Amino acid sequence: MISVMIADDSDAIRMVLKDIITIGQHNLAGELNSGVEALEEYTKLKPDIFLLDMAMPKKDGLSVLKEIIGFDPNAKVIMISASDNQDTVKECIRLGARAYILKPFNFQEVLDIITQVVKS
Amino acid sequence: MTTHQPVPHGYNLARHDEFLEMARKEIQSEIDILKEALFSCTNDEQFYKKSREIEKHMHKIKGLAPMMMQEKVGEIAQISDRILKHVINHGVLKGSRDIISDAVQRMSYLFNRDSNIGINDFRKQAMDVYPKIA
């Protein structure tokens, strides 16, 4: 069973992501509504996958991504964003994100990407 | 990267309703914050100073609205987001305060009153005023 941690400031999006994790028969390792405690939680929970929203108040996804990869260069972080800006996508991949999911997303798309990233 | 219909076949209807209710509250909250922020801007210079803050709220609507089948609200937010990013990166843009205020009013109307009204005139207005941005 794949353990997945999620961080998104939207309650609605977190609800959908949790349902996707359930449908995929994965395990929800933990959920965060901001990026502030992401590194601490990641260190504690050690999830197989971290679904990380880009635009969060206080600390954005890019800052969290840098912290996580700095701590664990093999971390499997999947960014989620409404931005289709190619420079942003490239920057995330350059910093170590394994994939980039664009909102609005489809359940199957998210599950497929989780599977691909875990296998990679 | 591809976009698909967000709600899958067989998705629990009760959960779907719960999602819609939650998403509606979040979008309404963002629209209210945007209205307040824009109310305090009387010109493009003031709008530029607040553009980063405004963009964060617009960006959230852009991601969430299409997931609750509010595609028109999502498209207005998407066009507005492009204009806002241009303002953030390039500075004061003539007419930007007015067009974003108009966008927020339209989103509010679509969201709360009539989701059937068209947005072609907004698309055209944005394209006419900012052909290289919108």
C-alpha cells in the first residue's frame, strides 16, 4: 500500500484528494492545510508520495519543495497547481518534483501519476 | 498535462454535494476578499501595489471553479490571472484595475445569480484591450 501525504490550503481540494487516495486503495499518511509544518510532518511520516499544492498562504509549495528535497533528495513530491506556466513547471522539475498535476484534475489522472512516480 | 472532467463516474453523490458546498464557500470567500481589495484601489497604480495579493485569490478561483463545473467563472479567473501576472512582472498597466473589477463583478454574478449568461463580451474586451496578454 502506498502512503500519501497531502498539503493544500483548500478544504474542498483536500477532500477530493483524500477520496482519490481511498479510491486508489492507498493510505493517507497525513494532511496539511499549509506549508508551514510540511518538513516536520514529512520527516515524521515519511510518506511514499507527497502531493503538494503550489499556491498556499504563509509558505508556498515551491519553498516547501526546496526544503523537502534539501532534506531528502529522493523524496517523491508531486506538485499540484492551477498554473500552466511552463517556466513554473520547469522550475518545479528542476528542483526535484517528480510530476506536475494541473487543476482541474481527474481522479484517474492523479492515480496514474502516483503509480508512475512510485515505480520510477 | 491534460485536463479532464473532474468528477468520475460512480463518485459518491453525497460526497460530491459536500465537495460542492465546501468549494462554493471557498470561492465565495475569495470573491468577497477580491471585492474588498479592489474597492480600496481607485487607480491602476494602487492596483499594481496590491496585484500580488489579488493574484493569490484569483489563482485559487482559477483552480477550484472548474472542478465544481463553474467553467465560465474559471475562464474569467484564468484571463484575469494572466493580466495580473503581467502587472506583477511588468508594473502598472493602463486599464487593469477596471478590467479586473469587471471580472470580479461578472464572476460574482455568474456564481450567485445566473450561471447561464455568456462571457464572450468579456473575452472580447480582454483580447481587444490586451491582445498579447489575455
